[in-house]
Amino acid sequence: MILEKELTIEEILDEMNDLKKRIDSIATILRIKMEPLKGIEYKDVVSKGSNVMNDVMLNRIIKTDELAQELESKRESYNDYRRVAVEKIQKMREEKSVDEMIVFYRDKLHWKWREIAKITNYSSRQCLRKYKNYCK
């Protein structure tokens, strides 16, 4: 979740990267744990005479539900960081020159030249030339 302190764009991008890795990890674990549980519901596992604490299938269902909730919270957090990053980048576009933004898009965001060209209304070759001239 986003903290109250003001984060730099680099910190936001790093946090988004960490969250994305964690989301992929949880989604993989969840997919592996859900495979043997397909078609099983709570009512199938819990009956009047069963010992709920020692029921393996019920414990697996509970764990997968917890993982699903954690995955959802990580996705919400990622979307919050993404929204803040977009706002900061829009603010940067107003304050910085086009050349600085081309370098930012290429070095920090790792965009392709055609994506940078589309957003800056230059050709890919012009963006590459501006990038090289700025980095000299």
C-alpha cells in the first residue's frame, strides 16, 4: 500500500517491479495449489462427523482462499502505485524538456523507440538522435 511520504518516480517503479514479481509468484503458487482442488467445495469437505482440524482438503481450500486474498491485495496495491506513477510522469512531462523525457522513457521505463516516437510525435530515428545528443 502507498505510504504517506512522497516517493520519487524511481522508488515507485522499483516498488511496482517488486509487487509484479510477488504477484507472479503468488499466482503460480495458487495455480499449483488449485489444480488438485478442482470441483471440491466446502460443503463436500465438511460433514457433521468429520474432524475439521485434521482435514487436509479443507486446510488446502483455506490456504488457497488466503492466497487468493493476498493476490488481490497485491494487485490493488500495484494499481495504486501505477496510478501514482502515471500522475508523476504527466507532471514530469510539463516540467522537463522533450529530450529529457526521451532519455527517461528509454532508460528508466525501458520503452521501445516506436513507443517513444508515438508519445512524443517524433519518428523513431529522431528520438534516437535526440537521445544520443542528450547523452553526450
